[in-house]
Amino acid sequence: MKSLLLAGIMSVVFATASYAQYWVAGDRSTGKCDIVTSQPVTYGLPAYDGSGSEYKTSFTSGPYQSLDDAKLARSTINSCPPPDPADEKK
């Protein structure tokens, strides 16, 4: 019985981990790129909606299965500046 319970718990843990997805969301007007965990809504240029919030997603890339894959993808996008090392430690 314990082995069946352990097998069920392990199945749930692995299934949950496989659904983690990451996207690279960027704004071409500012050159800022973020890695997000929910699928962003992409707005066309210009990236302003009049609400005072200037950051709107103008392009997305993904989904990626791991954070490392998303970071690698962000490093290959020409519109994204290199990440600040201070931000990586958060």
C-alpha cells in the first residue's frame, strides 16, 4: 500500500513539474525583456495603451519548459539587452 501511495505522489510531482512553462516577453520600444511564467498578451506597436503604463509586450517567444531554456532564448534575441547580473540573483 505504501509503495502505491508513493508511486501516486511521484506521478503528481512529475506531472506538475512538466507543466511549468516560461515565455520571453519583450518591448521593442524600450528593449526590455522579461521571463514570465504566464503566457503574455502581445500588443502591436506602438506599445502604449494610454493608461500610464508604458510597458506592453510587443513580442513573445516560447513556451520553454525550463528557466534555463528561457534564459538561453533571451540571450539569442537581438532586441533584448544582456540581463543585469543583479537581477539574476533574485
